[in-house]
Amino acid sequence: MIKINDLLIPTLDDVDFSSKKILVRIDINSPVDPKTGNLLDDSRLKAYNSTIRELVEKGNSVVLISHQGRPGDNDFISLEEHAKILSKYLDTDVEFIEDVMGPYAREKIQNLEKGRVMLLDNVRFVSEELIEASPSQHAKSYLVRRLSPLFDGYVNDAFAASHRSQASLVGFPVVLKSSAGRLMEKEVSALAKIFNPDDYPKVFILGGGKVLDSVRIIENLVKKRLADRILTGGLIAELFAVAKGLDIGKDNIRVLEKLGILSLVPRARKILLMGGPIEIPVDFRVEKEGKVIEEPLNKLTGVIKDIGTTTTGIYSSFIKDAKVIVMRGPMGIIEDERFREGSKTLLVDALESSGYLIIGGGHMISMLGNVTVDSNKVHISTGGGALLLFLAGEKLPALEVLSTSGVK
Ligand SMILES: Nc1ncnc2c1ncn2[C@@H]1O[C@H](COP(=O)(O)OP(=O)(O)O)[C@@H](O)[C@H]1O
Ligand SMILES: O=C(OP(=O)(O)O)[C@H](O)COP(=O)(O)O
């Protein structure tokens, strides 16, 4: 068992999963190249080897389930390519099933032999998966009712999605003997150890496009006074610039409006009024009439795509003095080579600083590439939003339900 705050979470040491059929929730949600639809990074796909290999070596048949992207986004794709990459890293065939809970998938699961591994298709193809609901409600979902009778147990290794109270993450432990996987165990144990709320100064570098998640994270950090500075980039920076009453230009306002982000301005304003230590960029890298230029805030005429060089210089000075640096979400649209500079510069500064770096998020860890890091100074988490909410002391639904699943 692992004890996290007041939770006791069963691990693979606490359940007898051998010669059984096990459903394993992983999070292989990865950055996708909008032009080709191919995965831009496979860091998350190599993270589950130890859990899958351990289950296979114990003679289990292993069925993997994961999501990719969100409906309507260009990274909302099938998991066929993911299965090929998993096969490469596991050095065993991971059979891709182009179904999630239909008769074809159920038949393939029933006939899966001992020691074999298969990957179901994107679980977010099932509408129920996108509903945030309680474990008991999700236990009654078609997904859980159709799949759980085919399994002897459930393992949740998807730390990066553990902040989502969605069917594949919280429904199965209600009805199946369950445990955390080895990655989940490693992530929560390591983070609980390395993150000391008393370390000072703690600098958070928050970017990316998941603005609602980030506002929730920042509200927690500010309420608990866990951050000494919060350096913003990506769409989060644009939200706080608007919240400060600054003019980001009509094109950028239109982008925020289209994404429904303007509705978050009152919450961002409240964070500022609470004295949130929010820093926003003073300049941006923008695209205008097909050209890439830099423009100062309040004189923006182009579409924001990255933070500017003056901003990276200012942010770097804060990073240099930090004892702990937490990075999640890129500063710019890193899928486009032209807008990676801001994230790259801050990442190098953070790696070279004397502070301890915790970096997470599907897109942000893709910026690391093959850089070797000093594990005494850097913790690379597979989680992004989940990482930050965990550090901010928030309850993660998928962890909570594991602690109550008991060892059936
Ligand atoms: N200024 C921006 N405008 C629009 N999208 C942005 C901007 N900056 C970053 N993004 C987008 O943010 C996304 C990554 O955000 P997010 O998923 O929150 O990060 P992570 O995966 O690291 O947790 C990328 O797809 C990137 O294109
Ligand atoms: O990529 C993820 O989170 P992240 O963007 O915070 O890294 C997780 O897979 C959760 O994905 P979601 O934010 O679409 O639920």
C-alpha cells in the first residue's frame, strides 16, 4: 500500500493478479502534429513498460485502455499508431482493437490468451467517458457494465489523467478488485517526497491551452500560498492580460472568445485581487500577414503564438533565483517549429538553474526530447494538470476511488 496524505492506495503488491484477465487504464494521450495527424512525441508510451511487463510475466492477459485528445480537437484520433509504438517499446505485439465496448471488442477480450496484450481504441469515442461524475454513477455506465464482467481486476496507471472523474478512471474500481500501477505508485510517492511546501522561493511556469484547468490550479496555489511567483505563457497569459484590463488586440480577443475563455476573466480577476503573484508577458511573438514578428503588450496587431524575448529574459531572472521550479504547459504553439523558442529558452534556464525542477504535461515533456537530466535535480512527471493539482493538495478522483476500492 502507498499512503498519500490520508489515502491508503493498494499497489500490485497488495493484489493477487496472476493468470487473470486485467484491464489496465494508462494515459498515452500525446501531442499530435496538426498537419500529419502523427504523434509528435512518445514519452508517455514508454512509461508503462514496468506495469505491463510485470502483469504479463505473472501470466495475465492484459487489455489496455486510454484516451487521446478531446472531441473536436485535431489531436482526437484513433490509437492505432499508439499500439504500434507500444509494441516497439514493450518488444511484444500489442494488438490494436478498433472498438471500445462493442461486440467485437468484447469477443476479442474474451478470447485473449494468457501473456497477450491488446489496446482498445480511444475510450473518448464513448460519449459517457466525457462525463465528469461520481464513481458510483460511472459504475452504472454502459462502459463499465459491458466491460467489467470480462475482467478479474483493474489497474489504474494513468496518473496524468487521475484528475478526471471519468468512467474509465473511476467506474471500474467500484466493481472490480483494483490497484495502482507501478507508474502511478512511482509518481505519487516521488512527488509527495520532493515537494516540500516550505521550500522558498517556488516559481511556477504555467502555459498551454487548458485554461480552465490552469485557473483551478492557480486558485489552489494562491489560496494555499504555495507559489511565490506564477509566470504565465500560452493562453493562460492572454487570459490574465485581459483580466488586468490590458489590450491584447481584437484578433487575440476573438481567439479567446471562440475558445470560451473570456468567461473565465472574472475568476482570473479575483485571483489578481487576492494578490495572486501572477506575472504576464511584456511582449509576444506574433504572426501577422504571414510574417513572424515580436510586439509589445498593448501594441499588439498580430495573433499571439509565443512569448517574446524580453519576456523570456525577465522570466529567466525569476527562474535563476528559485529553489523549486514547476513547469507545465508550453509558452507557445510548439507544434509549429517557429513558436518553440519561448518554451525552449525557459526549459534550458530551468535545467541550468540551481533549483529543483518538476516538469510535467504531455506537450511540455515533449520539449525535453532526448535531453538527459540529473534525477537529483529534475523530476519528469507524465502528468500536467494532474501533477499541479496533486502538488496543490487537491483530491484526484482516480486516486481517491482506488483507496476506497478495497481489495475485493
Ligand atoms: N498562445 C497560444 N495560443 C493557442 N494555443 C497555444 C498557445 N500556447 C500554447 N498553446 C497550445 O497549448 C497546448 C498544450 O497545452 P496543455 O495541453 O495544457 O499542455 P500540456 O500537454 O503540457 O499539459 C498545445 O497544443 C499548444 O499549441
Ligand atoms: O494530457 C493530459 O493532461 P495535460 O494536458 O495536463 O498533460 C491528460 O491526458 C488529460 O487529458 P485531458 O486534459 O484531455 O483530460
